Amino acid sequence: MKYKTISVADSKTLIKESKPMILDCRAMKDYRAGHLEDALHVHEDLKESLVKRGDKQRSLLIYCYYGHASEHLAEFFSDFGFKDVYSLEGGYSSWKEQHQEA
């Protein structure tokens, strides 16, 4: 496995220290309803642009609803040479759950 699965707690540290590009691969309506700060909604044009011209040294943090679709996208970007790719364990639902408890 070329990408890493990362917990919500570890992802907060990653965001603070590494300033990764954050990618939301959920449906647009869900992205519009709420997403991580600075997250970009993933669509085919963005994927193609990142593969062709993206900074492959910059960390990527990818999330979906529950952490499954993001694993496939993390593997996709890893296969195209991105070095530090992370899939958020439990997805946006875990992120939101932990932020409601805080």
C-alpha cells in the first residue's frame, strides 16, 4: 500500500504542520453542505490537472463519507507518483463526529 490511512487526530496534526492539499471526494451536494476547511471538491478535471501538473511532493489528504472511496482515490494518486498520500480513516462522518464532541 503506497498511501497511508490516517486518524482524525493525526490528520489535524498533519494539516497544522504540513498544510496538505485536502480533497473531498463526496457528492457535490454533500460538499456544499459542509467540508473540511480549505478542502477542494474532487471532479474529473481536477484529478486530471493534478496528475498532469500537480506538485507530487505536496501531501494529499483525501476523504469521503466513511473512508472507503477515499482509499481508492489515494491509491490512484499514489500510483501517479504522489509521495505522501493519506486517506482519512472513517471519512467526513468521523471528522464531524469528533468535532461535535470537542
